[in-house]
Amino acid sequence: SETIAKIAAGEVVTRPASVVTELIENSLDAGATRIDVTVDGNGTERIRVADDGEGMSEDDAALAVDRHTTSKLDGPDGVDAVDTLGFRGEALPSMASVATLDVTTNDGGPRGTRVRVENGQKRVDPAGRAVGTTVEVRDLFHNRPARRKSLAATRTEFGRISDVVTRYALANPHTRFSLTHDGRETFKTTGTGYTDAVLGAYGRDVAGQSTEFDHRTTVEFDEREHALEIEGLLVYPSITRAQHTHVHTAVNGRALRDEVIRKATVRGYGNLLSNNRFPIAVVAVSLSPALVDANVHPAKARVTFRTESAVADAVETAVNDALTTADL
Ligand code: ADP
Ligand code: MG
């Protein structure tokens, strides 16, 4: 119902940056290799995310904006075993309840589809579109004056959006990202790996003093061995002028702030961090969905490892080994 959608909207769509988070996650779930984010003003005017993912059929697109339709839950273990980023089918309907929503998509058929939801009214039309999906959210919180008032100035809200795009770009270095604000491109990556993503986020000097790493191991859980892959990029701390710790963490492709990984990474740097030196690092952990509980927070910004100390030890070892053997 409309009421339920509004309650959900309060949890999922709290500010323009959360719209961007949800749309990027959808694009990644759709297998996009390219994600272009466009923002006007503080994001309430317009947010557009265009991808080259698998797209949707007309029927699926029409359903996607309805509450609790998700193509990502299969089988009784669905929520626990989820390996895609979104899985509750709440993001698009939540946006539709507080904004004008346009979804233009094509899954490879002869023509595409545009679904528009405006003031709760949905209409579906044919539309031209290459394979992929564009979601445009306009007039965000037009019917939520208090929420709108609570937003910060453009600079701050766009800063949050920029932060989200940067974090996802670092966590997904093989996807091309761009961010355009009021017609000006402010950030881009080429999708060619961690070094390039760090270059986009921190510049050439920092990227030049870094090492990519990739560490595979196993952890034991429930009397079974599970594969664990830790990869990313470590910047040698002596040359950075970082004023605080920048450890970008990701779990199974989702950019999120994870304290277990962050602390283990800092431990892995060890005494390289003496003399007030701070690390810049990207550390992405991939592991069996059976080892992660991703459903602990409505905004999905956190996960819990079912085998926390094993993950922490593996990250610390991976970081320490990579820094010890790096030719910096
Ligand atoms: P969830 O991601 O939790 O499934 P959403 O409301 O975010 O819920 O999206 C609903 C559905 O719409 C998704 O399950 C997916 O099938 C489809 N969808 C949304 N965005 C995209 C996209 N960019 N590309 C392809 N399909 C999409
Ligand atoms: Mg989603």
C-alpha cells in the first residue's frame, strides 16, 4: 500500500545520496560495466543513473516500481544466501513514493520501455534505448517538506553523493564510473583496475605509490573450508599527505564501511604507520554468501561476518604480506 511504501521510503531513501547508492547497486546487480551518474543541484532536482547492464523487459520494468517485487530472491534460502546487492524490492517503489520516477530500459528486444511514476500514477510507454537502464529521479521529497528542509546545502549533499560514487568506483574497479554535477564532469574512472580507480579518487601521486594485491585463502566455518579472496590496493603511507585513515572496504562487491576489515588493514600496515602516517587503501573481501549476514540494517550499509576473527586475520596477513613484498 501507499502507507507501507512511505514507511519503507523513510528507511531506504533518506537523502539524495541514498538514492544514488540504491541505483548504483541496481546497476551493479544488472552486470553493468559502465555507470554514469548525473546530478543537478543538491540532488532533489534530478538524479540520473544510466547503465549498460542487462536491462528489463516491458513486463519486468512495469513490475519493478511496485512494492516488494524483486528478481533477486530465489528459493527459501533467498535472503540468507543473497549474493546480489539488493534483494528486498523496496528501492524503486520507495523513490516513486517521494519523487517522480522514470525508468527507461531495454533488455535487448526490438524496442525499449519507459515506466513513469508521477504522483503515484504509473504509465508504461515504448521508448528508444540501447540495452541497459536509465533511472531518473526528479523532485525528490516534493511531498516531504520536513525531509527537504532537513537536507544540507548543495555542497554538502553533493559531497555525500560524490563520496558514494567514489566508494563504489573503488570497490568495483572493473566498472567505468562517471559523475557529472550541474553539467560538469567531476569524477571518472576507466574501469581498468584499482590503480586507475585510486587515480580518479586521489590523483596521480598517490596512485603511483601503491601496490595492487590479491590474496586467496580459505576459512573454516561449520566444519567446512570456505574460499576467501582479499584484493585491492595499498598506498605506501610515507608519501601520502593523508590526514586520517582512508581504508575503503567492500564485501562481495558492495562498498560499505566495515570496521573488521578496516582495523585488520590498519594492523596489517603495522609500524609503517608510525610518525603520524595514515594509510590509503582499498580492501575488497569476497567470500561465500553463507559466511555473511547482509540483512542487519535497513539501509544495508553493514554486514556481519559469521566468522569474524578468521576474516580479520586473513585481511591482516594479506595486507602485511603485500606491503612486505611490494616494490615501492
Ligand atoms: P531490489 O534491488 O531489492 O530487487 P529495487 O526496487 O532496487 O529492488 O529494484 C526492483 C527490481 O527492478 C530489481 O529486482 C531488478 O529486477 C529491477 N531493476 C532495478 N534496477 C535495475 C537496473 N538498473 N537494471 C536492471 N534491472 C533493474
Ligand atoms: Mg535494489
